[in-house]
Amino acid sequence: MFRLWYNFAEDCSPRQFTDPGDRFAAGSGLAKVFGDTIRCDEYFAGLWKPDMIRGLMLYTEGPTLIPRKPLDSDNFPTWSWASAGYGLVKNAQEDDKLRLSRVENVQVDLIDKRQPFGQ
């Protein structure tokens, strides 16, 4: 179910936005629709709580690394795909590693509480 979301992140990550802050804005509308579809509102800066561990299993690979402009670290959590320092981010879909981890707590302080999927 979340594979579609990771496909979006992989597709969005190499794009060069004029304003780096638009990286999350590009995903916020889609996140709202996706969240409505899967009936989940536990969204945290590009990751979904029910699949948080898999969402954190990001990596970049080989010659496809595309350096981007430095990002303002205050705008992007370091654990989110949107903060990756390279253009192409992949998500590992390895279920065996999921059994070794669990999410105990997630907290994000929203800039605008009326926009839980970002601005």
C-alpha cells in the first residue's frame, strides 16, 4: 500500500525546485489525497507512522547521485527523504529488517496546525 508513496518520493527527489521549500509543498496535496485513500492522518514530514520504519530505510546509489543545492536544515527533518543531499532517493522494501525495529514515539511540531500534510 505504501509502495505508491515511496514511488512518489523516488520520482520527486531528483527534481530541481526553484525554491527548495517547494519539495514538501509538492507532496502536501498528494499526501492529503493519499492519506484520505488509506484512511490515515498520521503523516510526519514525508513519512507515514504505520510504515515509519520502512519510510526511514532510504538510500542513494551509485552513479545516479545528483548533488543539489544545500537545503536550509531548519525546514527539513534530517530523517525525511526531502532532506537528502542527493537527487535520487530510493526506499528499501526489505521486510526482514522491519522485524528488528519498532516505532516508540513520533512527534512533529507543525508550523500550521490547519495543514497537517504540510504547506
